[in-house]
Amino acid sequence: MQAYHWNSFTKRITINAPVFSLYAAWSTKLGLESWFLREAIISKPDGTLRAEDEPFEAGDSFEWRWHGYDDDTVDRGKIISSNGKDQLSFSFSGKNTLTVNFLFESNELICSIEQNMHQDTEEEKRYFYIECGLGWTFYLANLKSVFEGGNDLRNKNVSIQKLINA
């Protein structure tokens, strides 16, 4: 039986959309709110807010809120890197980092994410490996749906809980 490596995972999906559009979907308030978040607040290092369509940059911080959850459910993190075209990374949920890359393979655009868990215990790493793996699988599918078919699959009703799409 193969032993699991709980420190990181990679998820990949093909998406038929321009790279610049997908990059904006990951790096701007408007973009993030179109497929992923209910609210994205992105602050520059000096504390001023980024404009809705202004891409974040390394050193920025953020607050995220999701559909299907009340305002008390918030995640805060930092932008680690952002090259403005095909790669970005950020920290979230304490000790996790996510790197997003857009690349072409066999003439198809792939959105590839790699999450690294830096928790102190194997139990915490397993929790984030499983829960974030499930979450990112849904959100990558929703990103594809929004960009290819226009359907947003997120649950936006806070009174309905424990769904895979919220």
C-alpha cells in the first residue's frame, strides 16, 4: 500500500479561456468574486484598498468571505508572489500556501494549483490535505464552468449548510 504524503497536493484542470482572463480571475477582487468568493478585500502594504479590477501584488494582504457562510467566517492571508501573467502564490488559513500556474500542454491551457501545508502536526496536515483538496476540486470545476459555460455552481444561500458547493 502506498504511503500518503500529507505535505502538499496538486490539482490541474483544462480551461478554454484566455490566460489573461484567468489570471485576472485569480488576482483581482472582481475576478475572485466571479467564481470563488462572496467578498474579497485586498489591501496594499500601506493599508489602502486595491481597486476592484486592479491585480494584487506581492506584499498585499486579503480578507476572504464565501457564499453559504456568514460574515464571521473569514480567512486572512498574504500575497507571496504575482508575476502579472501566469503565476501567483498566497498564504491562507494560517500555515498553507497555494501556487497557481497557467501553462499550455498539448495545445490546451491548464490551470495548475499546488497547495503546501506547513502545519505542526500530521493530523493538521491531513485535515487541510483532505478538506482543501475537496474544496479546490469544486472551485476549479466552478472556475471552468463560469469561464466555459457561464453557470456559477456555488451555493449562495447561507441558510443551507454542509454542501460541497459552499
